[in-house]
Amino acid sequence: MIPMADENRLRRFPWCTVLLIAACTLVYFGVQPGHAVKFAWSGIAEKVTTSDLRFVVDNAGIPCELVRGRPLTEHEYQDTFQNGNADACTHSNGPAHDPGKNVYLAAVLTMFLHESIPHLFGNMLFLWVFGNNIEDRKGWWRFLLLYLVGGAIATASQVAVDPSSTVPIIGASGAIAAVMGAYLVCYPKARIKSMIFFGPMLLRKVSAAWLLVIWFLLQFQYVASDAGIAWAAHVGGFTFGVLVGLYWRVRERRAAGALPVPVPA
């Protein structure tokens, strides 16, 4: 299922959503040295040149680095990307592969890196469909905070389930999952025009609740697979977004209940 558009009207232009999309697109086409970076979750790098690989490893969040608080050693780097060992987080001694890397800053930068044009396009489409209404409803700074904190929670969730992984986690999907979780709570009955691939491709309008719950449940099919999907990041980000959305709903209802009731003359 691919969402194409929703029927919620915007009251103002979603500048923050557009700028996030522009930033991810600019980084992919203007900063990343190559446009075919593909990491299988088994730890094998496919279709990736030395410069592409070095750029991603030097700038992306990696579970081993975040747990240990230091960059990969040269031994861990070689063991991962030459020998295909995705859990090479054992060689703490020896020179660092990139001594100047700030591993915690990389956890933020990783949200703006993507492995391919389809990966970038899919993420930006989801961000536009679900992000512009959240920004319109809660304002740009709350939306941006949800996006950034949700992305951090998503990365932490992936690290929690695979702390010894030396494979980079790249993409904005964890942060976007947080936005989707908030959308589920704020607009469960919204109609989403979606492409549904079930035999022949169909274009149908479905409720946001149906589409987003199905999307969430589908993430668990990757638990035992080597598809290279950071399923825990999606689950963690989405769950965080749902909790934030529920908090917003409670605050909105309390605010509405606090309004004075007009007294008829």
C-alpha cells in the first residue's frame, strides 16, 4: 500500500515539511558521493564504491558505535565490509576507522541519508502525505520536535534489538513513522487515496486508521528476515508518535472543556 494524498485541507503552507523534504533531497543528490548505497542486514555492502561506503560509515548512526560511545575500529570496519560480519562489535582495541567521528551527532545526520532514489522518494512521499497535516494542526516547532525526537527514539529502538550491529542505519523512515503514529491518533477517519497492490494495482480511498494499522503490523514480517529493513526503528518511532498524539488529544480536550459555556440572555 502506497499513500498518495489525503483529503484533509491545509490552513497554511507547511514550510517545515517542505524544508525537511528539500534537506533530504539536497543531501542525497548534492552531498552523498553516490546514489546506489545498499546495505543488506547481513552486513554485506552491495553496489557501493569505496568513497560511498566511507561517506556513509563516517556520517551514519551505527549501533555498535552508539553503545560503545566510540567510532568503529579499523578491524571492525574490515570485518564488517570485507568479511560480511554484521555483528563485528568485538574489537575495541586498535586504531579507529574515523577518529574524528562524533557518533552521537551521526545519529541525527543519519536521518537525512538514503540508500537509493526509491528509498528517498518513498520516505518523502510518506512525509508529505502525513506530515503536512500534523504541522498544520500543531505548528512547525512541535512538528519538528516530533520528527527529530521520534527519529532519535527510532534509532534507539533499533540499537536496543541489535546492539552489536556494525551496519549503518540510514534513512528518515523512523522519524516519519513517528509522524504517522501521531497522524493515526489525530486523523483516524481521514480518507487516504492509496495504491493497493493485491493482484492488479488498485487506487482506492481508505481510512487512515486502516492503512496505518496495517502498515504497522507489516513491520513485524521483517523480524526474522535479512531484508535490510530496520523494523524496530519503524515500530519504535510509530509507537512514540502514537503516545505523543494521545497526549495532544488529551490536552486539546482539556482545553476545550475549560472554555466558558455561553449563558443565554
